Amino acid sequence: MAFLRLRRNKPGTLRTAESEDARYLKEWVRTRSGIEGFVEPRTAVTDITMLLVAVDGEWTRRRVPSIEWAHSFANKNGIPSYDAAVVGYPDRMREFNKRNKQT
């Protein structure tokens, strides 16, 4: 069980949403148009996330520190933001997934 011993000697570092994910979201917004944000609440298996959907349906999802942070990020970047649990997801996202489905 050497792999267990190695793991105990090198504790993992939890990646924070504030750093890598925030930079990624900013770059994604900068390089796409017609973006809307969908804030997803914490679940039993995931933290709070923000789903960004571009005008063509392309999308990305990243963890965010809080619901307030997600809406603030959207406001600062001129993006409308919605509560995904209330409004659901846009059809263009589903259509994008169908068009780009790997068979």
C-alpha cells in the first residue's frame, strides 16, 4: 500500500474558484459574444457553478465562490445572469450539444 503512504505525505491542495476558474471565465467572455450566465446552486456533489452560454450555444461551466460572486461577475462583464434552477437552460445550448455530439 505504498500509494496510500505517498498520498499521506503530500496533502492535496484544493483549487479555489477565485483563481484559475475566474481567469478562465474572464477569457471565455472576452473571446465570445452574446453570452448569458446561469448560476447553478450547490448540490450534494458539486459546488456553486456558473454556466456561460454564447449566442451559438457554445458553453462552459466553472466553480465560483458564491452565488453573489457569480451575479457580480456577470454584471461587471455586461452579461445577463439567471438562476438556472428557476429558468432552466437555453435551447441553443442543447442544439449546440446535438450538433457537436461525438458518435
